[in-house]
Amino acid sequence: MSEYKHDYKHDHKHDHKKCKGIEDILRKLPPNSAVAGVYVNGGLVPLAAFSNLCDCLAYFIDEAGQVYVINVDSIDLIAFGEADVD
């Protein structure tokens, strides 16, 4: 029976240089794209729109006009569209 060895070259959790999913998505978004919120380290940050991406920082704006600067590596999930808050 052969011994299984994990190939870390193909494990996206360990290969951050090749797995830039959130950053790639944000680079393609035009300014003022509707974003309901992002999850940062597991917690929801309610937002209204994406502003821009500079280096590893994503800029967002909430409903009140407050600017949020978030490290791209901390973003777990992006919710697009308008938030349905109840």
C-alpha cells in the first residue's frame, strides 16, 4: 500500500502567491460597484459600495459615507448587491 503525501504546491490554503481569488475579483470591479458587505476574519462588515484597490488594501464605503480600508488577505467573503437588512 502506498503512503499518501500531501502536495502543498497544489493546496490553495498554503499557496497564497497563486491563490489571490478575492484580490483578483476586486481588481476587476469598477468603482462604485454595489457591495452589501464583506466578512473579515469571520465577522460581517456591512457596506454599500466598493471604491478601489491599492496594493493589498481594499477601500469600501458604507451607507453613511464612512470609508473602510480593509486588508485584502483578511476578507473571507464578499456579498454583492444591496443588503437586505431586517
